[in-house]
Amino acid sequence: MKTYTTQIHTEFIRLQDLLKFEGLCETGGVAKARVQEGEVKVNGEVCTMRGKKLRSGDSVTIDDTTVTIE
């Protein structure tokens, strides 16, 4: 399992944007589909809201990768 952190310089970042930004999904369409199919966890719980606002301290897990936001 890969685990790493990323920094944001805004109040929040939307889940689908983080997945694209970090290269965890190739396109917005892929991110949307994977989120809606329940393949993404936010803070350890399945999240099906692609527009979920993520803030510092949140973590996102997809496949075997976890990204923590600072």
C-alpha cells in the first residue's frame, strides 16, 4: 500500500479534482465513475459524492493508495 501526503493552498479541494490532480484517475469521467461505484474511501468510509469538499487532515484511499491532505 502506498501512502503519501499532498498540500493544498486553498480552503478545500473537491474529491474528483484531487483524484485527477494526483494522477489516481486519468480523467474526470473516470474519477466520476469510480466515486459513484463506491471505489473511493474518504477518512476510511466509502464516499459516493464526487464533489465532496476535502480539507486539511482528510485522507482519500483508492485501490492501494492513500493520500492525506495537509
